Amino acid sequence: MLIRFNVKNFLSFSEREDGKSEEFSMITGKVRSKKEHVYEDGKIKLLKFAAVYGANAAGKSNLVKALDFMQRIVVSGLPKGHTDHYCKVTEESKEKESYFELEILLNNKYYAYGFEVILNQSRFISEWLVELTSDNREKLIFSRDINEGTYELGGEVKAKGLIEKLNVYAEDIQEDGSVLFLSVMNQNKKTLYQQFKQAAIFQDVYMWIKNNLDINYPNRPISDYSYMAETENVEKICRIIAAFGTGITDFQMVEIPVEKVLGHLPKKIQEDLLADIEKKMVEMKEDMDLGGFGFVMRSYRNFFMINIDKEENIICKTIKFSHEKKNVLFELSEESDGTVRLLDLLEVLLSGKSKTYIIDELDRCLHPSLTYKFVETFLELASEKNIQLIVTTHESRLLDFDLLRRDEIWFVNKRKSGETDIYSLEEYNARFDQKIDKAYLEGRYGGVPVFNTIFPIREV
């Protein structure tokens, strides 16, 4: 689970007046109500939900982009266009380091992983991974000072036999500012992890960042609908769908000709898909334990599953929905934008995995009542799961103490200089009987548009 995220010198995030990074936290505040919204293990209390409010261009989406940017760097290296992503509010920021750090709960322990990078120079300057303890101490796992060409390893990874191997990997890149040690430790290291259990921390942190941090944007499909194909609890899915008033009463996985699937795809994607299928078929012939393989493809208006068995039979399926009359089926492309958005979001409600979902513009295409209902349903279901949902939104109906806790409400506001501040409602001394939605719309907490006069007043 996500504990905290810190960022500095990225897009509209500069630094605080004390020079520290901007911080977003899922640690609970002083609120005592709605304990079912909280994960607690006796040492830490973490929120399972947070809503981030702010005007257009205030920096809500930049918080999502910062998390996404860090994830992509760890998994795939510095992305295209990264040299221009520093905070441009001041000229000197171009040469300053950008700071990214995640604190996470993983395997009942707490870790902080982060790095500093000068984006304009495509150069990492430091990196660290530490275990955090409940008495506010830090146990070093590894750290790198790339400018000085030094590194340090600590804790369990100093086990005999393992430390010698880690020293070799670390020495290879000790002055290399183009790569991260965590990324290197997850490239072709299968034998190492089989041989040394103490090394698993490198793999566990990497896989949490890669797989458990699920980041979603409004212009991309959130789900591939594989949860509908895999789950056996069709009745539960239908019940949830029906509760949102979509009119959908049932769904089916329907076989379709492979030619129809390929016909929906651009030529380049067709070629890549056929190449992947050919590669998988070779692997299947070499590994007799493989009983088959499958692909899931999803665009905004289409969903396809392709399965190939041991005999190389190809079966293609798509999902279709019924409204009242079960003999009349509708394709995904025939459903409304709001229904498609809601069907995407269902994965969050049905997920049995311990994930942290980040959804930018939750209310895109949704009626305000549906947005409220979705969050309400999530909070009900999340009480039995170790799952988190962080959303950006404009929907003031969520600013309701009957639904949310004060510490679940966050605001972003852009200073006159153009930098973004992020803060929790907990930082304000508003009375507990304050009408928060009204105060928000009046601009009490920042985060709402300030309109200039469009037409000048004519003097008489």
C-alpha cells in the first residue's frame, strides 16, 4: 500500500519554502470516524481512499503524472521527452535535481525508495532504498551517490555469498548516471533470487512499483475487461452493473471470427500481433508444460480475447451485453460513454489484489450521482480488502462528511508564480460542521478557477 509520495522540480511542482519536496500522504489524520476506511496493523494507519481537488491547470493531473513518471523510469528507464519535464517557473530549475520518493507498505514492512535526477542532463545523481521502522529509525538496504561514485549496502543483503555478487553489480554502475540500481537488479537476475532469499527485497519493491501502482488517465481505457472473462461470479458482476442504472442486465463472452478481430486493427498492430503469436507458438512447442496462451486487446470501443491451445486452434471472443431482452446483444461500441467508463471502473470494485489505483478525472463522462455511488460502493467493499483508490475530481458532491473523512480530502492550488501546492483539508482549521462543498466552491481552500472579466465594462 502507498504510505507517502514526495516530488520536487517536476512540471508544476517546485519546492516548498523550506526547500523540501511536495508531499502527498495516505497516513490518517486526527479523524476518528469511519474507521472502516482505514487499514491498521498496530503500527500504522493508512487511508484506503483520497480525493484530490483543484482548478483546471492547477496541478491535479501533474500529481498523477509524477507518479506515472517515476514508475516508468524504474520499469523502462528515462522516457522520451524527459529533459523538458523540470519545473520551468525559475530558470535555475533547469540545472537542479528532481526528487522522487515512494514510501510503501510491503510484506508487513515499510520501505522508502527514491532517486534524484537532473532531467535536463538525463543524469541520475543519487538513489536509495531503506526500511523504515515504527520507532522512526531507518535501516539502509542500499544507497548510491553517483556524483561521488560511491555506494553502500546494508542489512540482510550483506549476507555471505550475496554481498559479493551485489558488489559486482553495484561497482559496474557506481559512476553510471544513466541507470538505476533497482532496475539493474531486475534484469536477468532469476538465478540470483532463486539462490538468495535475502535479495528478494529488490524484486519485491520493483514489482510493487511495476504492478501494484495502477495508474489510469481519462483518455485511456482503464480496464481490459479480463476480470469479466476470468471470474466465475457473473451474478455479482451483473448485480453491481445493474445497481448503477446502466440498463445492462447480463453479459456474455461471444466467439467471433479471427478475421473480424484483425479487421479492426491497423496494419502495423496486425503485424506485431501475428509476430507475437508466432513467437508464443515456438515457446509452446519447446515447453511441453504450456497448455496454451492468450492475448487480451482493448481499445476505447472494442474488446477482444484471443486464445490458442496446444493444437494451435485459435479462438477469438468479444464481450456483449443484454438490456432486459437476453436474446438481443449489444457490443461495447454501442454502449454510451458513461457506461463504458463505468464498466472500466468495475475492475477497481472487483479486484481481489492488493493494489493502489490512481485514476485521473474520475468523474469524466459520469453523472455526479454515479460518481458518488461509485466511491460509496468502493468504500463499502474496501473495508474487507487492502486496496487503495486515489482520484482527481471536480465533483463537489464527494465533499460530504457522511461519505468521506476530512483527511481523505486533498486540494491542489497554483501560486501566482505558477508553482503547485498540495495540501490536505486536515491542514485547515475549518469547523467540523462547516459545509465543505460550499466553502470549496467559494474558493475557501483554493483549487477552484478564478475567472477574469471576458468583456470589459463599457463606460457610459
